[in-house]
Amino acid sequence: MSCARPAIKTFIPAFLFVSLLVFLLVLVGLFSRQANAQGAESGAHQNPVALRFYLITVDVGSNVWDNFGHSALRVVDELNGSDTVYNWGVFEVRDGPVAFAYDFFIDDLQYRLATQRLEREVANYRTQRRSVWQDELNLTAAQKQRLLARLQWNRAAENVYYDYDYFFDNCTTRIRDYLNEALDGKLAQVASSSTSLSFRDEVRSHYASIAPIRFALDVLMNGDIDREMSAWESLFLPLRLRSLLGVTESDVVSAGVRLPLVAASQILLEYPAPAAQPDLVVVVGIALLGLALFLMLMLTRQRRSYSATHARLTFRANAFCLRLLGLSSVVMGLLSGVFGLLMLASWFASGHTDLHHNLNLLVFWPTDLLVVVAALRWLLVASPWMLTHNSNPFVAYYLLLKTLCALVYCAVAWSGFAQQDTFALASYLVPPTLLLMWLGWIVGCQTSRRAEIIL
């Protein structure tokens, strides 16, 4: 018994020490696990050096919705073995294309953030035959943590959707803003200058490969897009953002030298850009002017059967010329009427303010759809439109008012009085349209005999 007592006395303190050590290790594990969980929720990463960020830039495409190009952000986590592409250019056509077009028109269209692997992202653009560039970004550990936290915040269900705006809130401006936040405002400082370009210049340039869309946007968008862009605003374009990052210094220093923000560049896909098409304003304007001059050369005087002193103007090869006049008038009447309706409706119904108060409403009238009625008679029957003594003054006053508004429009455009750039429309499209309109009145309309005697 006397030999056992010292052993017991020695065992008890040792047991208590080991128990206390195990208890402390468990507490440390619990606190560490809780800290890691909180770090994951806040976007913190255990080893930010293992994170690599890449800017993905996609060239313009051949569809209406991809002619500005596209940007995405790739995040490679070498610690966890993940590779994720963040794409803010996803929209859903849930109720069909008509509902989608209506939502876009009234500015009620929401885009969302989507994530997927790089292979699927690149495969999508391979089918579209669009060039893709990848640029690795030099970021400090703190900047990587900040950017990752913002991306994880954006992935939350309540933050994944956003109100899309083609100039001020799109897939590229999201990346611009997040990078600027991570870099403590450095991008905004680098892009603090102005440019010599307007938003309309960029719209015309990027839709040069889809001439009808370029023409339509030139008519439908008002003077709000004719102001000069700042360099910061111009970064809504993916290629401009890539270009700016390429000339920006990072905060990463190696061997006493500050490294560029773009560490390495790689071409993932390479295809020729869509070819530019001729400007429809110029092409259509020259074609209409040529037609108007031809029809004027074909004018001749024809005596009326009931009068020896009165004669009226008509065409040589009258049926052929009337059909030419009818065809051009149907097309121009439809275009003018539809554009007029869209501009007038957007002024009151659309949330896109750059579709409001459009100066082009002086020459594109919704009521020009009525011209199609007379033009169809010229085209299909090759016969003048008969006017009564009641309708004759109405048509005459309508044409006079159209002419007056067109002259005011041209004067404003050529003088540069208004901010809205309408010079091309006023120079190429309005003059031949006026000539054809008055040819339609002189040759394509006939008044009744009673009206002529009264006049």
C-alpha cells in the first residue's frame, strides 16, 4: 500500500493536465471552424495567393444582342480545385420573344449573374465564331479577398438579378465597378479623362455589320446619346475595358518594380470580326434621289379630255413609273409610320429616356401609314388616287405641313442648333423623300372635275 500512494499522487496531476490539454485543443478546433465558417460567409479565403483572376473578353457577334461584345470574370481557386466563370450577360425569355421585346421596350428587363466552367463558356462562343481573349490580373492578397467577397455577395439569391442598361449597367460595367472597388478607385483615376466620341458613334460603329439595326437605332435614339462620353463611361464596351486594364499598373511589386495589372494574355478563340455593311442611310438616300430624278425626267404634259386649255402632268410609260413610285412610297410610308409610332409610344411608355423627345418625329409621322393606301393603288393598279373636293384640301395641307416640318428639320440639322445628330438623315434621306412626295401629289393624285372648275 505504501508503494502505491506515490504513483497515484503522480497520476492524478498528469491526468488532469492531459484532460485540460485535450479540452483546449477541442476549443481551438471549434473556434477555428467557426472562424473558417465566418470567413467563408464573408468571402474570405484561407490562402488568397492560391486565387487567380482572369478577365474574359469576347469580340462582337453577328446578332443584335451581342454587337457590343461581352465580358466575364474567371476565378481559379488552386486550393479548393474550383474554376468558375462569372457571367453577368444572362437573360431569360420566359414568356416568348414578344413578351421579351415588350419588356425591353418599357425597360423592365432583368439580367442575372450566372456561373459555369470555362469549357462550357468557350464552347458557346466557338459555335458563334467569336474571338475570345483571357487576361490574368495581378492583384494583391487583400484585393483578391475584396473581389472574392464581392463576387460571393453577388451570387446570393437576393443579389443575383439586376436592372440591365446597355450603356450604364451591363456585363462589362459590373466587372469594371467590382475591379475598381477592389483596387480602391484606381480604375476611375486612370479613366478620368474625356473622349472625343459620343455614344451614337459607338452604336454606329458596333452595328456597322447589321446595317438595318444601325439605321433603326440611328432614327429611334434621341440626342441624349450624342453627348461626349467620359473615358469611364466608355468602359461599357468590353474591348475598351480590356484596353484600359492593359495600360494600368497594379499594386503588386516584384524586385522593387511595380507590375502591370495584366500579368499574361492568351487568345482562347480567334475568328474574323463581322464585316461592316454599307450605311443604309447613304445607300437608300442615293437610291431614292436617283429614282426621283428619273421620274422627274419622265414627266410629260397630257391634255384633259374635257378641256382644250387645261393639261395635267403625267409620266411617259405611265404604268411602269407609277408602279415604281408606288413601290418606293409603300416602303417609305411603312418605315416612316412605324418609326413614328415607336418614337411616339416610347416617349410615353418606355423607361429608356434616350428614346424620348426625338427630333426625328418632325419627319417620321405615325400618320404616314395612310400614305401606304394610296401607294398600293399606284403599285397594284397603276392608277392615280382620286380625290374629292373635300379630301383635296386635306391632303394638300398635310403635304404642306410635312414639307414645312422637313425644312425646319433640315435647317436644325445643318446648322448644328440641336444636340441630336441628324445630319446624315437630313442630307441623304429627307430631300429625295420630299421630291417623291410631291411627285405623288402632282402625278399620283387626281381631283374630280368639279374641284378643278372651282379651283
